[in-house]
Amino acid sequence: MGYLSKVQVIERARGSRQFYLMCPAQLAEALEMQKGEEIEGVVEDKHTLVIRRQGPERRREARRHER
């Protein structure tokens, strides 16, 4: 079973926009997500967004690639 969510947009005074994708509580609880946990969004195609959790080892790896 899937969980539906809506995209929220915040319009800033200087014309910039910020988009938020909300995670339903049932889904977050099933995944045992924690406040402040980092996730990565990967666009596979125009209709598929893959969300990956960033564990401690993946965060270190991502930081190495940023340098």
C-alpha cells in the first residue's frame, strides 16, 4: 500500500521558492525515521523519485565526494 503526500511550496519575498515533500507519519514510523535524519533524493526519470537514507557511512562518503 502506498502513502499519498502533497508538495508544499513556500514563496519567498525575493521571488525564490522552496518546495517541501512531506512524509506521512505512518511511513516515517514504519521506517523508524529520526528527527534530523538525512535523506537523499535521486531522480530516476520524470515520474520516479528514489529516496535513500543517509547512514553514518554514506554521509562520510558523500562528504569525501564534495571535496
